[in-house]
Amino acid sequence: MDFQDSPEEAEFRAEANAFLSKHLQPKDGNSIRERGDDYLQRAKDWQKVKAEGGFAQITWPKEIGGRGGSPMQQVIWNQEESQFDAPTGPFAIGLGMCVPTVIAFGSDEHKKRFVGPALLGEEIWCQLFSEPSAGSDVAGLKTKAVKDGDDWVINGQKVWTTGAQFSDYGIVLTRTDPDVPKHKGLTMFIIDMKQEGVEVRPIHQASGGREFNEVYFTDVRIPDSDRLGDPGMGWKVALVTLMNERLAVGGSPGPDWKEIMDYARDAGSMGDAAFRQKLADWYVAAQGYKLTKFRTQTALSKGETPGPENSIGKIITANHLQDICNSAIEMQDHYGLITDKDKAPAEAIFQQSFMWAPGLRIAGGTDEILKNIIAERVLGLPQDVRVDKDKPFSAF
């Protein structure tokens, strides 16, 4: 494939860059952006500006608020937006994972009700999958939904739910039939995060952030009309969400080989042979990931759906980030203990990212799960032994 822009793509790239330059400031080189107390409102304002400008969801059909553009136009927009200080975090999960699931499995009424407000930044969504005993093995979840007339009553707990504290709606995966194999007894619903019986408890992370949450459900009633897919078909619905999740979390915001090379040059560490070897390894890994993303672009350009190879990106970038930050902190010697951005070298971007990187190796599937996906679905190796296959969930 020729990765140079076609004339049409070059025209779109220029249009996107002009729009971004009008509304945002370019990144200043610090890849960990200061969020501040007004970050959520800034994100909502930017999402509305994008939607009104026709750049919110480029590949979505015009009839539901999108641009009706090509996948390559979406790739180009993402590339250009990444060069600017764009506050996109609160909408990444909703527009990247949840709302596409609603579009795929929801009713016309769902699409009319939810898609527009999400695109305009008026409503935020979260994804309620993981539980204390069902993280990477999502199908092992225990949160149950019991039919009661025209409603379903949900009881249970979710954990590591990103953005739940400021979300308006979510998609929740529940167990509706424990007497069949675990993948066959699940059902997905749309849930109002503000309704009675939903309790959100933010988790204070080692990095100082509070992006993740525990969510408890106590006799939460959901109308059957807010079910996504048929009862017991929740795993099929969840796979659509998870495929979008793999693509959405493939990269990692944080220092890369360029930033640590610049820091090492300023700190006088470029003469260290061992460091130069590490720098070469990081560069090679980054180039390998770049070429892997080109495969995704090739699939998109042909109108195909990217496959399980998207799992490769998160394994590379999450470990890459942790290793780079660890090396930078060691380079700082005793100053590496300082986490105050006003006092630490390089505004503490390496310290902040080092504390956050382990979470990235868990979110969206652990390293081990993703390696299994790559082994089985990309390389065609034999599957792991599953003792619970074809046995009812209630038997365990």
C-alpha cells in the first residue's frame, strides 16, 4: 500500500489541520497534559465544536450525526488531532465503544435518543464489564439480572470502570441464566448511571488520579426495552464492544523514545552505551508498532474490519511506556523520587507515567490475555485448555 496521501486525502488533511489550528493549541512537547478542574467542561465544549464542524465521528452515517466519510479520513483526523492539546478523554469510551454498540444492537428509538447527545458532548458513557472476580475472564461475571414483568432487576458489582463518576449512561453486561455455559448466559443493557440503586465509588490510584471506579447495583430496575440484543446473547454484543476497545486503547499517551532521548541529551547521559542500546530497542519497537498500524490502515482502506492483530499494539506500547519511564527515573538518581511537577526534572512526566503505566497493562485486557489472543487468532496456535467449556456456570 502507498502510505502517501492521495489528492483527496491531502485535501481532507489540510481541512482538518485548519479546523484544529483555529480551535486548539498545538502540543507543547509535554505528552502528559495538565487536566485541571475545568478539564471535563473543556472536553464537553471541544466535543460540541467537533460535532458542529462535522469532525466528531467521521465514518458514522450522516443520518445519525456523522460525516459519512471514509475510514482513512478518520485515521487522518486522529493523526492530526493527536498533534494538538485536545481534551478528548471523557468521550473515548462512549464514542469509541459504547455508542457503536448501541448503534449496532439498539432500536431506532435508542439511536434517536442517545447518539445525538453523545456526539454533541452532552452525555458521557461508561462501559461496565469487569468485576472483582471477572477481569480478563469477562464471561465469568456474577452481576445478575432477573426478569420481573417488563423490567429486569440488577444486583452486583463492577470495578475498574473508567469515568463512571461523571457518566450519564453506560452499557452493562449481566448474567441472566446461570444454568448454561458462561458465554451463553449473558445479556447486555443500557443503564442510567444516575438512577436509584447505582452507587459509584472512585478509586484513588497510585498515580494520584481517580479515573477508575467501583460501581454497585442494588435492585436497579431496567426496562426490557433497554436491552441490547436477545437475552443470553450478551457475549456476541460484548465482542463488538471489545473489538472497538482493542482498537481504542492500542496506543498510550506518555513519553516515548523521542522524549527520553531529548531528556538524556540534556542530562548528559547519551554517552552511556547501555542506555544507547535501550534507546535503539525502544526505537525498533516503536517502528514495529508503526508498521503494524499500517496493516490496520490497509484493512480500513479496503473497507475491511481490523482484526485481532490490534491486540499487538497495546502489549507493545504499555510495556514500552513502563520501561522508558523506569529508565528515566533511574537516570535522575535521587531526584527521581520527586513527583511534584513544579520541582521534578521534566515536570515529573516520567514519574506520573510510570505510576500510571501498570494500569494500562491491565485495562482493555491484560498482557497475558492479549498474548493468548495473538497466539490463537493471529498465529493460529492451539487454544488453552478450558475445563469449564460446555459446562453450566452454576456448576463452578
